[in-house]
Amino acid sequence: MKNKSILLFLFLGLLVQAQEKLMIDNREVVRIETELASDGMEGRATFTPGIELASAFIEKEFKNIDLSYFGNLTNYRQEFDVKGKPANNVIGILPGKSKPDEYVIFSAHYDHLGMVKEGADRIYNGANDDASGTTAVIALAKYFKELNQNERTIIFVAFTAEEIGGFGSKFFSEKMDPAKVVAMFNIEMIGTESKWGKNSAYITGFEKTDFGTILQKNLEATDFNFYADPYPKEQLFYRSDNARLAAQGVPAHTISTSKMDVEANYHKLSDEVSTLDLDNMTEIITAIAISSQTIISGQDTPSRVKK
């Protein structure tokens, strides 16, 4: 009995260490968010040197995590033409172990509004919109790479040109077979508390599939809650980067905390890192990681959006 007790103690100790190792690291969240929303990125407007710096940063993060390239690409850049100018999404993948042709997507847009010509503060840092979502995508890529248990292929994508018409997600979606996409977690503005306070977020189009129900079921042992979109008049389900695939039947939803009626810094020069709750943001990213586990493992498959 004594030997069995010792073995059990050692096993539990190793399990705790593994869980601690695989937690979403708040220090990493702070580091990534601070860099993406820095003045050096010059507001990340599409077709500017600032967005090129942001793309290079995300590409480096994906390389450090050791993500694979998407499809036939030879690097992390998915390049395309917008109004006669080049632009690029940034994509990395974790191939699925037993279901490589079934895809789960984590996405956000990394572009923002750029700069104004004059004034004491000239830079639209876009800390919440959507450096917060892009930070989540990078943090989740690192988490799932280290976990190394994904039966389905996970695609991590940072879209460009969302602010000027959603061109990045449009191009990406046109290259995807919607029948192979099991779910899409689009992450948009999670840096501030939701209307329900900490440890909460909402899911657009909650009623259209059982995606949200699956996520909440996986969070039963936590204090975190996902809610239905409280701003139905805004029609957010079809206004973000999830819309193209959702229109093709994919359970593609946006996760957000943005208070659309009173979000003080939305599309303003004041959308800076200092206005965010990065501890709460880390908890939201952790909740997304936990809630998606059964979809990534192949245990759960969300219902489709009716076309």
C-alpha cells in the first residue's frame, strides 16, 4: 500500500506540473499584446510599413512555435491582391493526428486604422481592435502545440484588411472547402470586460448552431460563462471575419466582450494597452482553450448554420 501511495503521489505531482506548464501564460499575453499595439506598428493600416511589421512579428511567433505551413504555401504568408495592391494573411497549422482533413479555425484580424496626420497622439494603436484577438490566436497556437493532442487539424490565421472591407477573410474563405471546416473561433475585441463583468464573453449567432452549448458544457468546472450576443440589432454575426464561412453553413462564430453600446475607445486614438484588463483577457483565452477541447479532439462536432 505504501508503494502505491508513493506512486499515486508522484503521478498527481506530474499531472499538476503538466497542467501548470500548459496554462495560458499571462506574461506572454502581455508581451504579445504590447508589441502588436505599440506605437512602432504605426496603427497597422493595410498597405503600410506598419502592417508589414505586424505581419513579420506574427510570422516570427508562428515560426518560434513551430507551426506548419498552410496548404501549398512555402511560408506563413497568404498573399493576394486588393484593389491592385498586395496584402497578406498570416497562417500556420497544427496537422491533425487522426482527422487531418477536418479543420478547426482560430482567427482574428491584425490590421487597424493607421495614423492621423497631426496631433499629440497620432496613432490608432488598436489594442482591443483587434490586437487582443490576434494575441489570443498566437497564445492558443502555443498552447495547442505544447498540448500535442489535436486529432483534427487546427488552422491559426491572422487576417488583414478587415477594417477596409473584410478582404483577408474573404480571400481565405474562398480557398477553403467549407465541408471540411468543423468550426471557426473568430476572436474580436476581448480586452475589456463584457457587460456581465469578468470571466464572461458572448458568442455571435449563438442560436444558429450548438457551438456555444458545446463550449459552455466544457466549462462546467470553471466560473466562466459564454452568453448569447446581447446586441442583436448590430447583426454582428455577419459583420466580422466569420461571416464568409458562416454563410456557407460553417459553425463560424465570433467571440467578443466588446460592449457595442458603450465601448469608450472603439475606433479611437485612445484604444491603447493601458485601457485593457490583460488579466481578464488571459482568463478569456484560457476559457477558449478549455471550451474548444472536445471539438479539437473530434469528440464533438457542432451543428451547421442553415443556409
